[in-house]
Amino acid sequence: MDIIETIKEQIANNTILLYMKGSPNAPQCGFSARASQAVMGCGEKFAYVDILQNPEIRANLPKYANWPTFPQLWVAGELVGGSDIMLEMFEKGELQTLIKEAAAKAKASEA
């Protein structure tokens, strides 16, 4: 499977997906640390991909997403944005709403 197909599958199979440097418990850059804290602060389970461990994803996701930087948050198949956008949305309460609604829809469709 080519890397773009892998990326599409990851996004399709994970309602809340954070592409970041490191992991939520051991982020490898300040932007990823702040982004993962914001997502964790929403109180829903989420998946993550450590782009440092996946150089092909690191090289190809910016082209696929048309977004040049990391971290990247994807919710329900849509790119939300990077660290600054996530933090701004979190401070306004918008990120919590977006993530909780997406998680609720995913749970409902599983039931």
C-alpha cells in the first residue's frame, strides 16, 4: 500500500487523530506538547501518529493535507489545523465541542 493510502486509511479509521512529533506522554517539540495537551483536555480518547517514527508520513502528509507543519489534528476526516488553531479553539471551547460531538457520533455509529 502506498503512503498516501496509509494516511487516508489512518484518517478514515480514527475519529480523532493527531499527527505529532513524539507521543502525547512524551512530546518531542513544544508545538506537539501544547497540541496534545489541548486534545487530552477535551476528555475523549484519540489516536496519534509519531511522525518522527514515520518519516514517509512526515514527508507526504503536508502534501496530502495541503498543510505544511506539524502537529496536525484531524477530526471526523477533516483537518482542523495546527497547534495555534487548536489552542485558540480550545480557549474558546470550540475544540471541546468539535471533539465531543465527533466522538459521540462515532460511538453512536458503532452501537
